[in-house]
Amino acid sequence: MAQGNFLFTSESVSEGHPDKVSDRISDEVVDLFLGADPLSRVACETLCTTNRVILAGEIRGPEGLVDGSGRVDADKLEEIARNAVREIGYEQDGFHWKNLDFQCHLHGQSVDIAQGVDATGNKDEGAGDQGLMFGYACRETDVLMPAAIHYSHEILRRMAEARHANTISGLGPDSKSQVTLLYENGVPVRATSVVVSTQHDGALEQSDVREIVRPFVEDVLPNGWMCPEDEFYVNPTGRFVIGGPDSDAGVTGRKIIVDTYGGAAPHGGGAFSGKDPSKVDRSAAYAARYVAKNVVAAGLADSCEIQVAYAIGVSKPLSVYIYTKGTGKVSDDKLAGAVSEVMDLSPRNIREHLKLSRPIYVPTSAYGHFGREATDDGGFSWERTDLVDDLKAALT
């Protein structure tokens, strides 16, 4: 983030947002295939609209899920899609897990792509595509994430937990949040406005929804950070009964800024959900966050932005760039050297070091891929800070 005084805004969307329904289903497909064969290849796109879910993309997986001609087990995919919609909470006339129409247009992976990605003979695994990926970390929050996106996620995540636990009633799965923070001398000091739009039962008035939402916002923001009352916007249109895919079509990968740093750091343009870890759009973005977080956790910088770039079929990264915005304890080029020494950013090593070839991706499909807690099953492994000592040693 810049120095000086300014306002900065980030938004989040809930698991019931149409794009996030699509992300969830696509990651269900990834986990299904990786659970059956860790070397499965998945590039699954999901479209959801009024009572309809459509899958498309390329798959390579084990017998039982894919036959010899590349046809997938559409019945199994339909089952996991319906279960995902049910778990999110959609039992509405315009989008219901039981009644929706399901179509599957997944087919076998291109052999031209496969020959570039697979390890053969003396050739190591190559990147699944060309592209550039970014990672970022900063000291604005305990989880080393930018504050605006972190608080936006937390408001919706806690609302969803309460909805699933039935400790609140009247709210639907589809919701959005937006937090604007005032920065003084480059440091966030309070919220100047908060927006929460949430689907609700038709019997609730706007004022009712406002009071249901208020405690979640107040609990998430640090003490004294709540915005003025006239800058607290809840369902500003006045009514939000029709929601989810019935109100707006959803597509996988359309919330890439929500998924990452809320606009506080660059984005390479590639989406995450629906992709197995041979796709560097996903795995290298995770690795970049992992390295950036460890740099900041090690006290080597207060802010760290990393870019890494690849060519399809090539194992070594074409470039590794580090920018600490003047906060580094050593020069950025020395830090880049230390990073290259302690972390091999080839696709194979990223996959193996972070143990990404496992069914761990469904939880990433909502409330951000970063700033989460590493789990016992290996999920969010890129949030560990186990490179700290190695980075320090490389600079001594």
C-alpha cells in the first residue's frame, strides 16, 4: 500500500454469490479427481443460472471417473454438484439443489497440453500454461493480509457460520460486503464506510436486516473502528429477496480480486478454482503468497510483493521479482537471491513442497485463498511460516 493519508476499499462475496457457487462446484470436481488420483488433470468451468448448472472443460483422471475415450462419469459429477448447492443452502424456487437442471460437457485433456506438462525421460514437469502470478503479504493484520479484504471476508464468513448454525434466521446464502478504511501515514486507523448486502426473507424489512447484520460488523472491526452510522449501508436498494443464480448468472473464476488481496496488490489475471496444481495460475500464486508471507513473518520487510512468470511446458520460472516498497531490511535483489536459494519455484517442487496434489480445495472457494489458517489435512499449506529460519540463514 502507498504511504500518506488516503481511503482504500475492498469487497468480498459469500459462498452463495453466483460466482462463488460456480467456484465451489468447480473445486468439488478438482477434489473428486485428486482424491481418486493425485496426478489427475482438471480444468473445470461452471456456469450457474436460474435452476441450471453446466460444467465444461478438460479432464484427465483414473478409470472409474473417466473412460478410455475421455468421457467422464457425469452421474458422479451431478451428485457432487447437487450436494454442493444443498450445503450452501439453496432450496429456492429459482435455484434448488434437487430440481436444478444439470449438464456436463467435460472432456479429455488435450494431448498437446499433456505433453508439455508431463515429466518424460529427462524432461521435468512443465508449467501448465504461460503466465505471471503475484504473491503479497503485509503487517496490517495478524494474518499478514491487507486489512480491508480481511475484514470484508470475516464479516461474511461469520454471517455464514451463524446461518448454518441456525443462530440467526431470515438471511439467505447470497451476500456481499465492502469495507473502506482510512489510512494515516500508510497505516489503517478506522473504517469510514461499510456496505453489506444480503439476501433475506420477504417478511423482513430493511431495518430488520440492518440490525441482524450490525453485530457481525462490529465484532469483526477492531475496537473503535466502526464507521459513522450514516456510512453504514445495509441492502442499500431496500430489498434483496431474489438472489443467487436466479438473480444473476455465476461463472467460475470471476472473483479473482476477492480471492486474493482485494486490490491491494497486483493480480496476474489467472483464476484459481477448478484447476489442479499443475496449473501455475493456482499453484504458483499459492507459492508466491507462501514466500511473501515468510519474508514478512521473518521480519525482513513490512510489505512484500512477489511476481513469478512461466512458459508452458517449461519447468524453471522465467523470472522472480520482489518489491518491498522500501520496507525491506536488505535490498530487494538480495532478498530475491535468498528466496531463490531456499524455495525452488518449479511446478513440481511447488506441488511437492506444499503437498498440493490432495483434495484440499473446496474450502478455498469462498472467503479468500489467503490469510486462512493451515489445516491438519494439509489445506492452506501456503499459509505456513516454516521458511522463516531458512530465509534468515540465507542472508547471513
